[in-house]
Amino acid sequence: MRTLALDIGNTAVKYGCFADDVLVESASHQTPDQIRDAVQRLQPTHAIVASVAEPTTAWAAELQPLVPGRVLEFVPAATPLPIGNAYATPQTLGADRLAAAVGAAWLLPHRNVVIVDAGTAIKCDLVDATGTFRGGSIAPGLGMRFRALHTFTGRLPLLEWPAASDEVVPLTGTDTQSAIWSGVLNGAASEVRGLLADYADQYPQVAVVLAGGDAAFFHARLKGSIFVVPELVLIGLHRILVHHVST
């Protein structure tokens, strides 16, 4: 079975095409025309659409004439899942968080797994060894932290991190620019390390999966065995679609 997973995020539209659980092609920052061209070229049998930014209805309507099978609109509170969901308010749960949890549970079955999805926001979520999503935490991502310092102060400049992901950021900034870099980057890394240490105390031998656009930054700054899976959300969406079609 060939499937297409479409992930509409806060900053980019991504797709992944799978053939029998193998990701054969993916791309990010796609326009509707590019998505349409990819579907016509790849010819998936079924498709799934998930979004944290806008309704999925228009995207699904665009895809349906191009896909012979089902076009599934992923609704976290209503779509059947291959894992359990213990989140108290599933109607408020982001599709990306739940899809990442499905992907992690499929890649590392019967294990406690913490997913660190570092993108617009930094999400740290737990799937336990029973295959149940337990929830987690949401914090501002790196870009959001840089923008917040500039927006909510009178004189701090708007910065970004243009260096290599593994470059060491000095702990003590010697000017305003390096002080902001230390506060944002070292602060975020310490925050995630602290959360992972707390999870390790509660769940011995917990696995960690990194995803998202800033995964490389955190991978260079975290210790232990870390699985980096950039396309984790797309993998999870694919597995949700396979579960839906098979049942």
C-alpha cells in the first residue's frame, strides 16, 4: 500500500510518501501546487491530512479527486488510533503531538519513550510501555524565545542562531548578543536535559526520540542514547492511516 501523509504545521507544510512502511520521499515548505504535483507523480492509494494551523477540510477536498482510496482528516479526539490516549482533554491535543507519539510507539514498541519534538514549540511527551500516550509539556521553541526577547523589551535586538548545531555556546556572554545566545540556547538545552533527567528517574531505561527542525541542536547537547527521527510525525500519521484502513 502506498500512502501520503500531509502535515500542516505552524511554519511549514510537509508531506511524506510511504510504500509498505518505508518512507520513499518527503519534503517541507510545500505550496498547494507542489503538493498536488507530488500526489500526481507518486500516486498514493490513500492519504491522511493533519494540521495544527488551519482546518484540514480544504486540503482533503483538494486531495480526494487525486487519490483513489480514502483521504482521512486526522482529528485527535475522534480518529481511531493504534495506541491508547490518556490525555484528559483530547479535543485540545495537537495532531502533531499525538502523531509523533504513534510513530515513537511503533518504532520502539513496549518501551517507555519520551519524544522531544523541537520546532516552533518544544514538546516533551511520554508514551509508556503499554503503548499509551500520557501527555507531557509544551514550551517556546528557540525561534520563539529569540522573538519574545526582542518583542517584549525595549532595546534587545532580534537574533537567531546561524552557527552549526554542534557549536558550543559560551555559558557567560561577554556582550548583549552572546548573552542572549547563552540565555536562549543554553537555557533551552538545560531545560530539556532537566526534563529528561526527571523522566529517567520515574521510568528507568526510558528511550528518547528527537524530532523537529531543531532536533540536531538538541542532539548535540544531550547525553545518552538518543534516537533522531526527523520525520517522526509523518511516520505516525502513516501508521494512523494504515490502522484506519486495515480496520
